[in-house]
Amino acid sequence: MSSWEAFAVSTGVVALGEIGDKTQLLALLLAARFRRPWPIILGILVATLANHAGASALGAWVQSVVSAERLRWALALSFLAVAAWTLVADKMDDDAAPAPSSLGVFGVTLVAFFLAEMGDKTQIATVMLAARYASPVVVTAGTTLGMLLADVPAVLLGERALRLVPFAWMRRIAALVFALLGVLVLAGVGP
């Protein structure tokens, strides 16, 4: 499989999976609370790189220790589980947005985003994609770009983004993509 395929699939899967996700909602809350987009975007970038690099390393390790057949089944079932999970809307109230602190806007965003992404469906998708493609650097680059494609407009547009993007439909499309990936992996074709 090509690096381009791993990058493109990783970018697309995470960009779709992030629509309406709790970390995208966190990005909206941070933008509304602090009204300083560039430190927020930089915090999202650094937190995502760190989080997804670890997730990709875990995925590459799993790929190296699990037999190809078991990995195929685990990946397929994981993609199908994430498809179902994607249909459940994430919610976050205003109280969940971090308050200003001595860390500054960048630091608050970095810590909040890194922690919010732990165990999130996009982090799990990153583990699965790295296990599938055995290319942690390319997968990390792709999943990070996917996060930025979904979250930067949310930060820059703020609440206007909520009116522009029908989250319910985007969640359905993302669930369909994850389900399709699961079926393709089970069939032994595609990503």
C-alpha cells in the first residue's frame, strides 16, 4: 500500500469522524470563550500531533505482534464499532470548557485537547489506521491534518460553523465510511 493511500485515508476518516465530536465541540467552546484563534489552533495542532503519534506507535506495535488474520478481524470489528459509536452525538456543556489559567490560551488548549482526545473515536481510529498501514508517521500526519480540517473552521467561524454544518448528517456519513472500511477489511480489499 502506498504512503499516499495511508495519508489520504487517514485524513479523510479523521476529518469526517471529527465532525460533531467532543473535541470539535471543545474547539468551538475554546473559540467562544477566549476569542484568540491562533493560540487555540496551535494548541490543537501540538496536542493532536502528540496524541496521535502515540496512538500511531501503538497501532504499529499491534500490527507487529498480532497475526495478519487476527489483525484483519480486529480491525474490521473496530471499524464497525467506531461506525456505531459515531452515530452517538457527543455533548459538552459550557461548564466543560476550561477556564483561563496561568497556562494561557495555548497551554489550556493543549492540555484540554490532549486529554479530551484520550480514548476518543478519532484516537482509536488512528490506532486502527496505523495498524492497518504500518506507517505511523504517515498516519499521524494524515490524522492530524484531518483533525485540523474539521477543527480549524470551527475555531475560526465559531458558532456560525454550527449553522453551516448539519452535524447529524455528517455523523451519518462518517459512520457509513467507518462501516464501509470495516466491511472492506473483512473482505480483504481496500484500506
